Amino acid sequence: MKAAVYDKYGPAEVVEIRDVARPEIGDRQVLVQTFATSVTTADWRIRASAFPGAMWLPGRLMFGLLRPRNRVLGMEFAGRVVSVGEKVTRFRMGEAVFGFASSGAHAEYLAMAADGAIAAKPASLGHDEAAAVPFGALSALVFLRDIAKVRPGQKVLVLGASGGVGAYAVQLARHFGASVTGVTSTDNVDLVRSLGAERVVDYKKEDYLADEGPYDLILDTAGISTFRHAKRALNAKGVFLPIEFGPREIMQALFTSCRRGKRVVVGISNDTREDLAIVGDLLERGEIRPVIDSTYPLERIADAYRRVESRHKTGSVVVTVGSATSASSSAA
Ligand SMILES: NC(=O)c1ccc[n+]([C@@H]2O[C@H](COP(=O)([O-])OP(=O)(O)OC[C@H]3O[C@@H](n4cnc5c(N)ncnc54)[C@H](OP(=O)(O)O)[C@@H]3O)[C@@H](O)[C@H]2O)c1
């Protein structure tokens, strides 16, 4: 099968399309023929070993100290089940699925644990649309629901509101009943408003932290603010939640957790089949929708990486695998 393979950490050019063996599946796995995947900021960080700040060493220990442990990256996927392990009852042959793998989705076939973050693809979405959602939506869901515990009526400021996580954070915060202000650049103001932001601040023209005290939560998906700067715009019990964080934010989170008042909270998102089912349901009901920046064929995956590294994509950079018709088809 064809796969995007990298043997060493480095720039986009280290990724090459090669013929590799199709993965074997175990009793509790399914084999998915991939029609669409994406390049996420996490794929880029792992490929380039571009882990923020003090996360470099933990990142290297996790993904391979001297060279990458898994040679095929790729987390988001959509496609169809073409082989089912003996002990799998959740999926049938031919079923259209989407999901979030730890790696391996930048390939024509992917072995996936049947009890992992894999679910029936929403019938209303094409494979390319379905593959654009899990990373951003699962992250935003965990940050807003579990870490920030957003409640109806709260005022939420999303920094990076048009990005891979931010585009879903705006939609999900709104779904949870919050009043959302999104921060983005001039070209993306209309997009962020269409995702449900009550107010949109163009960071190129306005200071998004100018108002004193309105926000219950400031979710920084873009790594552009600090607690010191964000503090002023938080209300008395407001929370600053940076999703790119380092030792400083960890210390601030520990320190502020011991006292009343404004707090820093940090955390890591996770990906479960239960949450993917929630995301699938929200997509089916039209409560959230995919946001696609651009689409590349697998052969041009290096260009997809370059687009992600710009840090100015809107939503997801999708990669189609096999024929473009399969990727855009919504049929099972
Ligand atoms: N902790 C965790 O578990 C976790 C989970 C998921 C992701 N992450 C991390 O979260 C980060 C966000 O990922 P992502 O996929 O959402 O990134 P992304 O798609 O690259 O989004 C970048 C966003 O930042 C905005 N931006 C760029 N420069 C800016 C500036 N100077 N001022 C204001 N906004 C600016 C962009 O808006 P414009 O294009 O309009 O400028 C864009 O909306 C990544 O670092 C990722 O590694 C962490």
C-alpha cells in the first residue's frame, strides 16, 4: 500500500510516499481503507520534533529519542472497514467509519482498535469532511466540558477561533450555552461569526483583552497570550486555559489552584469512542460542522504540512487518499 513515511525528524521534505506492507490486524482490530485523512498541528509537531518549550524531551521520549518510532503519521481518518478481527462485534465489513488514531492514518490502510476512537461516519458528511473533525472537536470538547466545565450563560473568549481547535471550540462553547467571543484575523471574521460567535474581534485591528473583567473563560488555542495579560479580562473567578503550555503555566496552575480568584488551568485532551460518538451525533444534528482550510492528494502531503506550519489555517488541512470521488462521497 502507499503511505507517507518519514525516517527522521525534520522539515516537510522528510515525508515521502512509499510502498509499504499493509498492516495486519489482531482479533480486536479492524482494517480501515482510508479515503481521507488530515495533517494536524500534532502531526506537524511530531514530524518536526517541534514540541513547545520544555515539552521537547518528553516529546522525544514518547515518539522516539533519536529517530521516530512510528514511521507513518496521521491521526484523523475516514474510510471503510475492509477486514474485521474475530472478536470484533462493533463493526461490519463495508461500514463507513471515521475516527482518531494515535498514528498511521497517512496511508491507504490503517489498523485500528475496535474499541478506540472509531465510529460510524455521519451519513450526511463526505469522507473528506468527516476526516476534518475528530482532532479539533475532541480536543475542544474535552477542554470546554471536562477541564473548563463551561456552563450556560458563561462568557467565553476563544483565541485562535478559526484554527483547528478554535473553530470547534467556538461551535461547542455555543452548544454548551455560552456566549462566545472569537479572536481571529480580518479574513476569518465572517467564518468565526458563522460558527456561532456572538462577537468577533479582529486581532489585527483591536486589542482583544482591552475590556476589564468580562470573561469566565479565556481559551487560548493559539499560544498568543499569558496569564499576566489575560488576567485583566477575566472576571473574579475567571479561568485562563492555554492549550499550548509549558513549565510557567504548570506552576501558575498549581499556585492558583490553592487560592480563590482567577486561575490558570492546564490539561491534555484525550480521545475516546464515547466522545467520538457525541461528536458524530452533533455533526448529524448540524450542531457543529466541519471547517476545511484546503485539500491535498496524498502525493502532495508535504505541501499539506507546509500549510499547517503556517499557523494560519482555518480548521483542517485534509488529505485525500485514493480517488477524490471516494473522499468526497458521503455514501457508506
Ligand atoms: N494540550 C493538548 O492536549 C492539545 C490538544 C490539541 C492541540 N494542542 C495544541 O494547540 C495548538 C492549536 O492547534 P490548532 O490545530 O488549533 O492550531 P492552528 O490550526 O494552527 O491555529 C492557529 C490559530 O492561531 C491564530 N493565530 C496565529 N497567529 C496569531 C496571532 N499573532 N494572534 C492571534 N491569533 C493568531 C490563527 O488565526 P489567523 O489565521 O486568523 O491568524 C489560527 O486561528 C497547537 O499548538 C497544538 O499542538 C494541544
